[in-house]
Amino acid sequence: MLRLPLLLYHLWIISPAGRAAVAHSRWPWLLRRLPLWRGFLTYFPGSRIVKTADLDPQRRYIFAGHPHGLLGNCYFLAFCTDVLDFRQLYPGIRLSIGVLDLNLCVSFCREICLLFGLCDVDRHTLLARLRQGPGSAVFLAVGGAAESLLTQPGTMDLVLKRRKGFVRVALEAGADLVPVLAFGENEVYQRSQLVPGSLADRMQTATKQICGFTVPRGYGRGILNLKSGPLPERRPLVTVIGEPLRDLRSEDGRAVVEECHARYCAALQALYDKYKDEFAPSRVRDMRFVE
């Protein structure tokens, strides 16, 4: 009895009309407010958002997060829930979190994502979200799957040199760029080292090329105090939100994108240099732009 309605429902969510509905969705983000998420603060003691500047609720913003990490625990805590008081720190900012399109093409997973305030990272969707009025904002983990493969404790290796699509969207939407650093994100999991050219390495690379994402092999703490296992390490997750880059010129041309990208990288580096000794005192090396 339910097969036909479910089939029609699935066909609709992958159709242009269903994709457009995601772009213009105004669902109440109920799942962000569940008391359940308070447990995250107990598991990750000392987690918080560090606010460095006020954001004008009459403007639009793209929050760009670094590093991606294995699973993005820092971003879930700071932006997908209300436990770190993002809405109180930045009143009037209505934030959507960009994720891979695949998450919004699966039956019922789509509705869960919408209740968290997620949207896909398609250019048209991002522009539609940014044009929903004053205070509209989106969050993007710019490094993506490629950066997740670089996750190692004590490091912050970023895939940013050729990632300029978020700058183009900001220019087109007239949005300010806000750099975000997630201190502790790379420390909650230890990535397993794969032998280059091995079957596991080839499968991981193929998954990333075909699907646009991959799940790096990694481990954290074990269940019942075992030495290693699937749980993340209990480390503070500190999200530092920088000052917005304004006065981005909207003229067409590659030179404008390059100039804005260079300004953004310089601002991100300055933000890291300011807070690295406070939040990453045991780092192995400083932040690097590796790709």
C-alpha cells in the first residue's frame, strides 16, 4: 500500500521542484533545541564559541570553517545545536549549514536535515538561502573530503589554495566572508595511516572521486575505557569566529576573485596566529595551506 506513495515522494525530492523546495525552505529548526545536545558539553568539557566581532543583522554572511576534521564535531556543536548559544551571541543571524547534496536526496533523511537547518551546497541553493532577507547566512566547511584525509592531531593542514567557489558565491550574493577556526577538531580522532597504493587507499580515493565524499579510517577512545575505539576523544572544541571581510567588490572578473581570496587567506592566517598559543599550545606545527 505504501510503496507507490513512497516512490512518488522519493521521485519528488530528487526532482528540480524538490531541490528548489530545499533552497527556499523556512522550516523551524526544532532539532537544534533538544535538551539531548547538552550532553555534548559534558562529553567535550570546555567547549565554547569565541566571538571576536559583532555581526550586523542587516547584512548577509558566509561562514567558512577550517579544518573539516574527520566528522565535523566542532561545527555540529556550534552551529547545528543551540548549546553554545550561537543565536544569543549573534542575534538576528539566521544560519543554514551546507552539506553534500546526497544527504538531501535520501527519503526522510532530507526532512531531518531540514529540521537541523541544513541545505545542500549547490550554488543556486546557497544563493537562495542568502537572499532570504537581512541576516541570512550559510556555513561551509570549505576543505571538504580532501581536507578530512589530512586530519591529524596537532596539525591544521588546509585545502584552500584552489577552493574559491565560496568567494564567488559571496561576491554574487553581496555577502561578507567570516573565517571560522575549529580548535580541537583534529584532536578528537587519530586518522589511520594507509599504505599508498594499497587496496584500502585505492577504495578510499575512488569513493571520494565518485561520491564526492569519503569516510577516512580513524579511531578515538574506546567504549568502557578501552584504549581505542569509535568514540571521539574528550577534548575541548573551541570555535573561533573571526571578523567579517566586508567591502568585497562585485565586479566580474577572475582578478577580483583572486584578490578577495588572498584577503580571506590573510585574515584566516591572522586569526590563527592570534589564538594558536591559547587553544593549540601542544601543536606539532602551525597551520598550513597545503593544496
